[in-house]
Amino acid sequence: MRLPLKVGSVLIALVLLLVIWIPNLIIDNALAKGGGSTIGGISVKGLGDEDIEAAILEAINTWRETPISVKGAGVNATIDPALFTFEVASSLAEYHNLTDKSWYAFWQSKKTVHLRLHVSADDRVKAQLEGTGVWEVDPTLSEIISNASYLKNHEIVAKVADTSTMEAERLALSIEEIPTNATNVLELANSLNDFIIAPNEPFSLLTALGEQSENINSESLNFVASNIYHTALQTEYEILERHAQNTVPVYLQQGLDAKVNRALDKDLQFVNHSDQPNKLKLTVEGDSLKVELLAQKKEKEISVRVSKDKIIQPRVITRYSKDLSIGREEVLQKGQEGVRVEVYRSVLENGNTKEELVSRDYYPPVNKIIVKSSRQPVVPENSSGTGKATSNDPDLQMDLDGDGLPDTQSKNKKSGNNAKSNKDTSTNTNTSNDPNDPEIVYGYYDKGGNFIQTSP
């Protein structure tokens, strides 16, 4: 029996509808089982509008507790999350627009959607990104907003612009031969090469090196730090932190050295207050390290001057040994004079020169140590027959207690003459008659760094 044409057409239409509807129903159910819809990464499955809004606001507040860190080309920027505005109402309206069913589609399951929050950034965020001078601002800002719209992590990798234009002019240069015991200089140079010194962003050597600084020998670290410090002095950089080595280095000049040590919390820090970023270049050429600071434009001429204002001669310390033959002596340690130096920086701009004191450092003297024989020839008794040795008896002139005086003299001096008898007679008081030599001032430094002058 044949069905009427109308009935047949209706049946065919129903079959086609089922073919389309059943797979979609299966997919929707599968998605629903997977967790349902989300807004900004927050699940809203089975929640009403008030609960959705409360859940999103709670997540936003939690996200705002951690600053946003943006890094790229050696430059770091920290952005305040409070500078981002979240439009929860418009985000919720978009959610309903995409998921609410029409009255005639009662058989359809509710759609599963994953929406981002509507977010806008304060103008200060863009200004902060532009201030680095080395990032492409719009792509970097878009990446930050994208992460914020899903309340994702706070670590952002910036889109780095072309920095080759920063190499147009050299601001500063330092070339020094690498010391024999500095074995990790090439490794450090490769890590710091092409580092960008952004305007108004403090540079920290330990931060730039990270954990690498813990695995580098101190000689290499101090050598590289000293050369970077030397170049920084040739600019208008403000020196925020620098520590002298306090021993005369085999490279550079006294007052131009630097020391860093993570365990002792000693760092090298400075800040570029100009309006243009600079590039730090470190290259090993032969047996020397070359450190340069480059920029798009050199605006001022800067020079560095080192002045010695006090020179302290070393003491001569005499020791005695019975292992040396009579009358012999040996130099156990060569002496080296101590010095206090002042470092000045001069800036020439528009024909005017401005000089400033950058640092004052003290390098203590190294005492000269002499070892003499303690063995003395036997001296006959004096003619008086008392059995006592004369006052010129060498045994009576021996200084075994190391106070700089014969032992018999130390014991027999009266208390009223203590100041005179305790005077350090081992100090070398030889001075040069050359009028061109700097004036030698004798003394020492107390714990407060004050120079206490003494008579020679």
C-alpha cells in the first residue's frame, strides 16, 4: 500500500531532521560532560548570573595579587595588574548571546563556549612598554591583554624590536688582558653580550647572570665586573652599588675595579637616566676582553680621572729563624705601599664641564717581611770580670717577642716611657727627595673610614 505523497514527504523530512539533530545532540552532550562553558577560564556550568559574576570577580581579585613580569632582550618590566579593567557585565552578555536558545529550538542542548573576559589596559601600561625602547609595543601589549583575558600566568615574553640601530655610536670602551686565573671570562661574555640597558631601569649584574654567578670563579666574576664598571663610569649612569676589591688588581687602575659576591650580597648596580637605551657588548679578542657601551647617539663627552690623595708606606716586619746561618737574612714578602684614591667623572656639555666625585677607596699597604738568623756568635765576657755581657752583646739585642725592641729593653723600660718604647721602629721611613713624588702621609684608617695621621 502506498502512502500519500504528502505523508511521504513529511516522513522524509523527519528522517533528515533526526540525522542532523542526533549527532549534534551527541556532540553537545560530550562537551557538557567535558566541563561545560567557561568565561576567562572560569567554569560557569550550572551557575546562574549572580553566581557566575561572583566566581569571576573572585578569580580576578586572586589574579591581581601577582604583578605581571615582562622580559625580553635582557630588559625586565613589572606591570601593576590593577592597571587592567575587567568588564564582567559585557562578558556575561556575550555568554548569553551565544548560549541562550531560541523558543523554537527547545530540543537543542545548550551550547558549550569558552570565552575570554573583556579587558582594557590603562594608558600607563603602553607608556611603560614604550619606555624600554627595545620592545615592539603593540604586539607585546596584545600578548599581555590576551593572558589577562584568560587570567593566565603573569610571565610574558616581549616582542623584541630590531636593536641594530643602537650600535651607531660608542659611548664607552674598556679593553684589558684576561688574568691567568680568570678561567670563565668567555662564558660570562657570551651571557652578557648584547644586553640592553633600558632607560631608568636599574641594571644588576647578579640579576643579569642569575644562577650562573654561583658557578663562576671569583677572579673571572670580578674581572668582568670591573670592566663593566669602568665603562659605566664613562657614561652618566648613576652608580647605585659598587664594592672595591681593596687589593691592587693586575688590571685597570686603582679605583676602577669592582667586586661582586652573591653569598656576601655584594652586587654591581647602576641606572641609565638618559632617554635612549644602550647596548652592552662583550667580546673576547685574543687574550683580552673588550667591553663596549653603544647607543644610537652620543650626546656628551665624559672623562674619568683617578687621583691619589694619600700614600701609606709599608712596615718592615722582622722575624728570626735559627735555620739561617749567622748574619744571613731573607725577604719573605715584598712590601707594597698603600694608597687612598678618589675617582672623578667630568661631563662636557655645551662647552661647560661639570666634575663630580664618584668614589673614594682605600688600598692598605702590604708589609715587607724579613727573616733574619737568630744565631749569634759567642761574645767574650767584659774585662771587669763580672761575668756579664756588655751592652753590645748581640744576644741582648734580639727581638724574639716581635715588639720591635730588644727584649731586655722592653722589660726594663719604666711605665712612664711606655709610649716611646712601644713606637713601631720597624716602619720604613725612607722618603723620596724627588719633588714630583706625591706627599707621603703616614697613618691608618679606623673602623669608620677616618684617616688618623701619625708621625713617621
